[in-house]
Amino acid sequence: MIERDTIFIDGKWVESAGTGVLTVVNPATEEPIATVPRGHTDDVDRAAQAAARAFETWSHSSIEERAAVITRIADILEAKAEELTRSTVREIGTPIALARRSHVAAPINDLRIAAASIKDVLWEERFDDTIVRRIPAGVAGAITPWNGPMRMITLKAGAALAAGCTMVLKGTEVAPLSSFMFAEAAAEAGLPDGVFNVVSGPGPEIGEAIATHPLIDIVSLTGSVRAGSRVMELASKSVKRVALELGGKSANLILDDADLEKAVTDGLTDAFRNAGQVCGGLSRTLVPRSRLAEAEEIAAAKAAGFVIGDPFDEATTLGPVVSDAQRERVRRYIRTGIDEGMRLVTGGPEAPDHLDRGFYVRPTVFSGTNNHTLARQEVFGPVNVIIPYDDTDDAVAIANDSDYGLAGGVWSADPERARAVGRRIRTGRVRINGASIDMRAPHGGLKLSGIGREMGRYGIEEYLEYQSLIG
């Protein structure tokens, strides 16, 4: 049992003004594994004041100094990679092999990319007697989710620090240990006092205090549409900038000349990673109507191949969802699909036969239309919907017929044809033929998927403003 009894403010571990604690539960065992302080709004005020004081110096630091300290944080986290991996597995139930790659190696790489991308920003340009500068936006407030506890911290903190901003972070209360480990690494790396601060606690208390605090100039949140809408509402009262990444209902569009088996199986692997708790997961599979039955058969076989069980077992490929509440949410969606008359290809709302504890959900595939609830709403679990289309125009129309616009995929034997279709998809990212995500390219969405971008220099620019010096 890990007991954290302090929070990180102004370079020191200090007692919270709050009196309660938050309990962290292992989703695979349903047992408590840690407690952290339940922060208070007074903690946010102390953290924001510390960040505002530190901004005066950090905002004028050299880009070389910022790159060096971000790199040192990455080095320290890398030295503790296995400890961080095991902590993440215990907090959110991700299979350990995936945790090493996606929840530890990827965040460390994000920091290295942020450090390297500082030089790619056009910090100053001149025309005639005018100088146009990029300057730090100010104190940043960051609110991060549980499905990528360290990844979301490094994307936001790496970019904000690179921009010259200081930060107050509310790490997720469901999986908060990563935020404490990042703070420890930042202190060890020599980040000046007050530049990075952590206050643990629930969103309605600590998150809302961040969004309304007068010393915080920009708020970055990754989370639900409801949370993003609330942050935008609160931040608007003091005209703060906001950056929001709010989820998706992304389509994997498989054209008629594509390798159907490869495209379907690759898409399901993407959709079901992290037990389907991924904002950019390809949760809709679009296939030619003439090949619907074949696609269903391929999807059923792929779903049956997932190894469900102990996330510490190297052979496990599908772990639990993060909580009992999340499990019930996903099961409700599955029952809704059945009630609406969708064809259940495989899976269902019942618990996996061989597991008597843990928040596990069967990998589930439905076949239906884009009008069904499961094709419209973000389930955030291992559930995929196969949707048939008549021709390419119909496929594009279905892909774009969504309130979200975060990600997507297009498959074709002809990459140029796939790219041409990809250009018609209204999302922030489209992967062609299963290409790996380029972590230097911008990540973010359209419509309900949010505002702003993360990753590479684009993430740094989110924390910058323009200043003109004329004459």
C-alpha cells in the first residue's frame, strides 16, 4: 500500500490544506493500492502563486536551458522505467507489455521530442522596423485523464515548459501516482522551484479551481466532452485560453481493393488497445457491403484471439477497464446495442468466464448502421461497430457523419487512392494503411473532439502568444 501524504508546490513536498484522502484501486484485483491527498482550493491558490512568481524568471530562460532540463527529466524517468511501468499496470490495468511501450517509453519520447522541437519554433521574425516574437502564454493549468496518466502529463508539461510557461497540474484522481513521479523527476532534474506544481484531487473541486484561478492564463484538458465544456465555460469568465482534447468516434475506412483481413485485424488492435479506453481508437469499421459477412468473420476471429487476464502476465493482451463504474458504463452500451437490434458478432455484456474478479469486459463486436447509438457515442471500452457502405462517397459520408472528428484510418492497395480519400475525412489525423503515428505531427480534433493541438512543435505553439515590437 502506497501512502502519499503531501503535494508538490514551489519545489517542496508540503501538506495539503485538505483533510481527506483519495483511494486508488487496482482494476484487476479490485483492491486498494494507494492513497493520495484530496486537495483543497487553497492548494490551487498556493500553487498558482508559486507558478506566477516562477514565471518571471522561467519565461526569460534560454531555449537551450529549457531543452536541457526537459531532457534530464526524460533521462530520470527512463532510469525508473520499470518502476513506472509496474505502477501504471497497477493503477489502470493495462497489460504490462503495452504499458512499457505506450505508457512509459512513449511519454519519455514525448519529452525528448519537446526538447528537440524547441529549435523548430520560429521564435522571432523581423520585417522593416517590426519584430514579431513568440512569447510564453503565462501560467498553464493542466488537467489530465486516467487512460494515459503519464502520457498526458508529458505531452502537456513538456510543451508548456518548452514554451517558457510554468504549470499547475491536476493529475487524474483515478490514477494519480504518475503525477507524483513526474514531480519527483522534475525536482531531481533541477527544474526551478515553482515552475511545476502538483495538486491532487477531484475534477469538480481542483479542476474547476484551476479553470477559474485569476493567475492561471491557459488551461489544457484531456477528458470528456462534458468536462471540456465545463472548463470552457469557467475559463471564459476570465477570458482564458483553453486547449481541449475530448475524445472521438473514429472510422477505419476500408476501401474495396484493400487487404480486408489485415485492415480489419489492425483496426481492432487499435480500437481495443488499453481495453478500448483510447480517445483516437478506430471504434467504427467501415467495409464494402458486399464484404460485410467476411469482415464479421475476420473480426470475430480477431476478438477471440485476445488474451484476457492478469495484466502482469506478459501474454495478456486485454486487461480490465479502469473501474467498476466504467465497466457498468460499457456493459450498458453493449446491452443498448442488443436492445436496438444490432447484430452481435461476438462478445456481450457478461463477464469473461474464467475471471471472478476485476473490471473485465469481453471484446465485443457489433454489426449495424451509423444511426445506432454505439456508432454515435463514445463507449470508451472494447466495443467495435462494423458498418457497411455502398461506394466511396457513401463511405466518406458515413465517416464524416459524426459529432466527433479526432482520428481515422483509410486502407487501399493504392496508397495514393487512400490519401485522396483521407483528404476528404474531417478529422485531425488520418492514418494510411495502418501507418504508425508520427509523434512530431499534431494531435487534436475537430467538432466535439476539441480545440488545439499537442505533440511536436505544434504542442509548444499552443502555449505561445505573439508580441509585436514596432519601431
